[in-house]
Amino acid sequence: MRAMLLNKICRLEETDVPLAPAELPVPAPGTGEIRLRVSACGVCHTELDEIEGRTPPPRLPVVPGHQVIGIVEALGPSAGAFRIGDRVGVAWIHWACGRCSFCAAENENLCADFRATGRDVNGGYAECMTVPAAFAHPIPETFSDAQAAPLLCAGAIGYRALALASIADGQNLGLTGFGASAHLVLQMVRSRYPRARVFVFARNESERSFARELGAAWAGDTEERAPEKLAAIIDTTPVWKSVVEALANLQPGGRLVINAIRKESADREHLLRLEYAEHLWLEKEIKSVANVTRRDVRECLALAAQIPLRAEVQEFELQEANRALLELKRGRIRGAKVLRVADAGERSQEAREWRVH
């Protein structure tokens, strides 16, 4: 099968090809597992964190990708209720122990043995992958493969972040950064909290314009002050500067929810600008988001189908994964980026272009 492999940790600025095309054996599903024929896989900023070593895979090489849509094509022993031909999705959570206190409380995202799709095990930048059946999710017919893929991480983690923000209808919510997750959260807010107003902070005008198109009450630069204080802000950026700026925009008792797996170290000097009276006083809170649970994914998919939520997607072929990641790194974002993954025999031109180095 065709796959894109991460073979070494590197800075994306130093090379356009951190992922290398490869031919790998088709994996066999083990006990309790299913094998998918992958049709689409979302491209996430977390892949940049893996490539650049902020959340490095425990071993290399590895196939990245954790927003996976595919068709069940093989069942391992005791694989559960799925049938051949079912369309399912795989999210960042690939497995948790099911025995610890966190798992027992449905906080399996905090499990010490948490395994991540595309980091701890091979993911969806390939034609096939295996997953425990208990960690696969039926996909509503409402969505195409490309539209469904971002719901499995950008949507699900955004759904969890929104729940942690604890806003009430009529309150002001801020979104810092306006990429794959934030553009889905804005749609969730408009559906669930019709009297709430969303204020967007983004680094370029194209992102701000997109936010206004989707119904943001206001959109400005990350250094600007919102025209009103905000009850909560969800920060989806990889930098520290936005954390300091967001705290200054919160009302007393406001909450900042940081929806990022890692923050880059290059701009840590911005933390020196943190002033207690301006940024933290009056019982402001900072909350982080860690991974997602299966429940988050299920509830996000159900809500997305009900709204219905529409992901803005830009599609790339599997062999264009490096280009998609580089554009993401450079901030060329409108919605979500998704890889089209198909059998080489179905796309003769794609097969001719495929090169294994």
C-alpha cells in the first residue's frame, strides 16, 4: 500500500519533504481490530508538532494522520458490530486502557497509557490502517469524506474546548486563530447559543474576512482589544503571544481555554509581558485542553449532523502531504486541509506520479 512516512524529526523550514512516499505491507487486523481502506485524512497542526519534535513519535518511522475516514474492509477476531463496507472515522484517540480512574470517569483523554493515532501507531496518511473497533466511529451520511475528516479532530477538540469554556447563551466568546477548529466552533456557537456573540482574533485579513463571512460579530488582529470584554476565549494558536493578549481581553472571572497540544518556544519572551493586575487578577482562569475522548467524537458528529455543520476544506492528493503541511505552517489557511487517499489502481495518473525514494 502507498503511504507517507515520517522518518526523522526536522524543522519544516529546512526542507519541503519531511514525509517520504513509501510502499508498505497492508496491515492485518488483530483481535478486536478492523482494517480500513482510507478515503480521506485531515491535515492537522499536530502533524507539524510531530515533525518538528514538540510531540515526537516514540519511534520512527511512522505514518502520520489522525482525522481518518475509510471503509471497513477486514475484521479481526472479536471486532464487534462493524461490518465490511461500513464507513467509519478514526480520531486522535486510538486507544486508552479502560481500567484507570480517568477511563472509569470517561476522562480517557487523561489516561497515562493514551495512544495517539498517527503518532504512537500508524495513521491515515496511507491507503490502509488498523484501529481497535471500539475506537472507530460511524460517520453520518450527511457528510462527504472530505467534509467529515476535519470533524474527527478539529471539530471534536473544538467541541471539547467549547464545553470547557462554559459559556452561557448571550455571553461573548473569543476565538484566537481562525483555522480548521475555530471555523467549526463558530458554527457550533451560532447553533447552540444563538444570542452569543463571537469575537475573532486572527493574524491576517483573509482569516478575519472568513470569520465575518461565517457570522463573527467582530474580527481583529491578535494584538487588538475587542470592543467588549469577553466571558471566555478559546486559543487555537501554537504561540505564547496570543495567550497574553487573550488574558487582557477577558472580563472578570473570564476563562481562557488553550486548545493546543504544544506551544512553540520561539516566542516565550512574550510571557515576560504578563502583568498580574492586567492579565490575571479578578479571578480569571486558564484551562488547557488535552486530547479528546470517544464521547467527544460521538457527540461532535451528532451535533455536526444536526446543525448541519459544514467544514470548509481544501483537498490535496496523498503525495501532496508535504505541500499541505508547508502551507499550514506558513498560515495559508481557509478552513481545513484534507488529503484524498485512494487505491493507486483507481487513479492511473496518480499512480504514474507516485515515486518511492
